[in-house]
Amino acid sequence: MKKYNVMTVFNHAYVVKHGKDWIESFYDKVDLKNVDNIFIIDTGLEDEDIDMFSKYEKVELIDAEFKNPETTKSWKKRDSDGNSLWVQHVLQKTKNLQKLAKDGNYPIIMIDGDCKFLKDFSHIITNHDVQVCKNERVEKCGVNGFGDERGYMDLGY
């Protein structure tokens, strides 16, 4: 099996809630011999968060364009230019996924920071260009009301 890369996004608020479980369950349950890099996009980590993640082999921290140590649940909160803070934060996922893929870091799997690993998942990785997991809560994942500000990723690279 070709080694794969993993990417996730964390800010301080998300590390406090999910970071330790995410990284510890990954190292406990995932077969690390199949993993090349674990890219953690820093969207507002504190020094203690950086210290925690830096202890783990294969982890590479990447600075995001947008940083906010707090997580906002409302996409209606805006910065001084009128941009949604939540959208700016979430866009770091696709922007950095695209950059990492363009730089040749594939296969690459984007996994949300609020996940916990229960077992190794390398058996589901194929040679297809894109794999998407089905979200049973699709009504909570809709794009209605977001207009063009979501900034969808152009997969043509």
C-alpha cells in the first residue's frame, strides 16, 4: 500500500474540546506504517497546543492564512470587513487541502478535528482521485443561505 497523508484543522478552542482525543486515538488505532504525514492546519493554536502536537512523530503544523483561537458556531458573525468568521475558518480546510495536493502530498485524507478513531481505516483508501464519506446528517450540511462566500475548491489543478 502506498503511504497516505492526513490533514485536519485546529484552533485553540477545538484543541481544548477535541484535540487530545483526536491525536491520541489516531496514534492508538491507526496503523502508522501506512501514514506519511499528518498535516495540522493552525487556525489559532496556543503555545501549549503546538507543544502537544509537536510531540508526535509525523505531525507537521502549517500556518493558515486566517487565525482565530475561538470557534464561532454562527456563520453570521463578521469581521470588520463584513466577512463571516466561521466561513473564513472553514475555508482553511479546502484552501490548504488544495495546496497540499498541488504540492504532491497525496493520497491525502481530510478528517475533521472532532472525530475520534476507533480502528484503522486504510482498507477503504483506493486509487480514485476523490473519495467522499456520506454524511447521514445531510440536512445540517446544506449550503442554503451561504451564497457565494463558501469559496468552493476548484479541483482542476
